Amino acid sequence: MAEAPPPTRVFVYGTLKRGFPNHPLLAACGSPFVGAASTASPASLVIGPYSVPFLLPTPPSSPSAGRVVSGEIYAPSPAALAELDGTHIGVYERRPITVVADGSGELVEAEAYFAHPSYAEALWRRCGGEAAEIEVYTADHAARYVPIGERASGAAGLIDAIHMFLATAPDK
């Protein structure tokens, strides 16, 4: 009899964390909290339109080495993963990531929702590049987060808002 594969672990770094605006989505699908963690390798975490956080691999054109990003690990069911995967299709891409569990220092193989590669590097540049990278999405960031139901109707979805954001010049 074949052994069941280990459950998928998901590393969340922004609005899905406990106490943050979209955590109820994770909680509603019965995704148990495993523990706090940080990325084992540096990555780029930037804040995009609507104060939505985006995790990116450090862009190849970047002189930045990235930052160690803090977050949380969850163990979602396959149904919960399918639900999360269906949120903002084309905006995020679930990819493998190694994280370090806080306290134990154990390396955990997980997956995280990264900004889609079709716009990730342009988003990093438009947000301000290395100067805009953060290590943790905080309550201050979340206070500026705009929930889906409160977003401007001019953008049919988050991907449209990203494209509009990328098409505008940054404030001087």
C-alpha cells in the first residue's frame, strides 16, 4: 500500500496571516496554523496596488540580494489549496519555497504565492526596487489594504489594477 504524500505546507506573508484582512479565507477552509517562519533565502516583498503584498524572487536585473521575509506556515487541505489557487488567477503563482521555522530552526519545504512572472520584475521596479523591499507585512500596511468589495470599479480585478499601476509613472 502506497504511503500518502505529506500534506502541502503553505507559507503566507501578507493579508492571509493571523489578524490580517484575508485570514478568514484561510480559516474558513480549515487550514491549520503550523507556526511562524521566515524565508530560508532572501526574496523581495513589495507592496503593490491596494496595499496588496507581493512576494517575488529577487529579480535577475536587481543589485539587491533581497531580504529574509517573515510569515506563517499553514497546512491546508487539498480542497483549501484549490480554493486559494482559484483566488486571483493570473495574479499569483504557487511555487516551492524553503522556510525556516521560528524557534526550532527546522527547514520546511513549503509553497508560497509569488507574484506571477509575467509582471513580477516590472512590479518590483515600479514599486521602487530594492528601496521598496520589506521584511514583514505589518498592521500598518494592512491598515491601508483595500478589500475587494471596496476597490474602484474601473479595475475589473486585481490583475487590471496591477497593469494600470505598471502603466503609470511613479509619484516624484
